[in-house]
Amino acid sequence: MHTKPFIRQNAKWIVATSAYNATEYENTMSRGAMHLHTTLLIFCACIVVAQIPHSPSAPSHNNPRAKIEHVSFSTEDGALIYADLYGKGDRGVVLAHGGRFTKESWKPQAEQLATAGFHVLAFDFRGFGQSHGPGDSDMFTAPMQLDVLAAVRYLRKNGAKTVAVMGGSFGGGAAADASSASQPGEINRLILLAGEGNGPAEKIKSALLEIVARDDASEDGPRLPHIRAWFEKAPQPKTLIVLDGSAHAQFLFQTDQANRIMKEVLRFLSATD
């Protein structure tokens, strides 16, 4: 007696449930299709992007940091000097390393100078790196000023209209001696980092910038007094900058004053006096 209503009610429930499940199935299938479509679009887009040439980090030929050119040249006494060239332009800068360094030590400063538009040559003195020549067994008696002059003349032969030299400590002494031995106008500007010439300051033929730390000292005592005494005898134009601290020569670029030093160097190199 009660079987038919129960069956009818259950039949309605079954029909309703089936309709509900069908709807859910269609919705699920629709969402699945959309998801698959989206996935395929992303996959295709990735393939297209992967096929597009893209090299944002590739070195640019217009970027002076992109390339270091390795060169060599001879000095007037037959030494063979190896050097690294940075940048381009008709304003040359020669970098002469200190006794504890090689040409590679100048890389950060050379790149900054090249970015500023200078054609930069950092070289190894004879007896350092691959460079060799007469007297190279003793860095203090070898004619290192000839290495500097050869570097200057290399830049001039390769398009430089002006050439400045920056030398640190031992390299600064050789740079100063090169200025004294140079032809008038051959070395336009001279930057010495805690350096002084081995000869009389009066013979310097270049505008001079001397940078030294106040407490820089060797085993013989403070360097500033005799650097200042030598500097005062040099002809004008000249500038002496005394920095706080005790860092010596190229080690100044490893201090928190490195940016200030480069600003002073760039200002000096860009001056017209």
C-alpha cells in the first residue's frame, strides 16, 4: 500500500539528483575546458617568448665596461709592456699602479673613467705581470718613467689629443719622473696618490693634483710632511687634497672616501686651466 508513494518520492529525488549531478558535471566540464584552454594559451605564450631573441644582459658595444682590450708596446729602451685598454675617446688617462699592485687593481677606477668618456690604459710596470725589460729585477732602480712615457705615447698614437697620468705611491713617483722627462704638453695632467717624484718638483711639466691621507705613514714615519714639502716646490697649477685617515695611495679607493676621490679626479681631469 505504501510502496508506490515511496517509489514516486524516491524517483523524484533520483531525478532531481540526476539533474543536479548533470548540471554539476556540465559546470565541472566547462571549468575544466576553460582551465585547459588557459593552460594551453600560457604554454603557447611561453613558446613564443622563448623564441624571441632576448639578451638584456649581453654586453653592449657602446658600453665602455663591455670590453677590455689587451695590448702591448715597447719602451724606448726595449722593455715590453703589457696593458689593458678601457673605453674610447680622444681624452686619454694612463694608470700607473703601486708597488703592491698590478694593472688589474685599477679595474673599478678604469671603468668609471671610461664611463665618463676617457680612453684609459692601465699597464704593468716592467717586472710586474708579463711586462719585462732592462733592470726589471729591481723596481727601485729600473727606469720606470720610460714605461709611463711609452704608455702615454701609445694613447697619443691611437687618437688621444690629451693624456693625463694617475699614479699611486711607487707608480706616482714614476709618473712624476715621466712628467719631468716628457716633452712640453705631452702629459697634460698628473694625479699622484701619496706619490712624489724622485727628481726636483720644479721640473714637473703637468698640472698637478696630489691626494694623500693625513695619517698615512711608512716605517720611516708620516708621509705627509715630505710629500707636502715636495709639492710646494712644484709649479702651478697644482692642488693638494689631504684626506682623513691613514689609507695609502690606491688603498684610498677601499675606504668610504672612494667616491669623493673619484669626483675630485674627474673634476681635475675635466678642468680647462
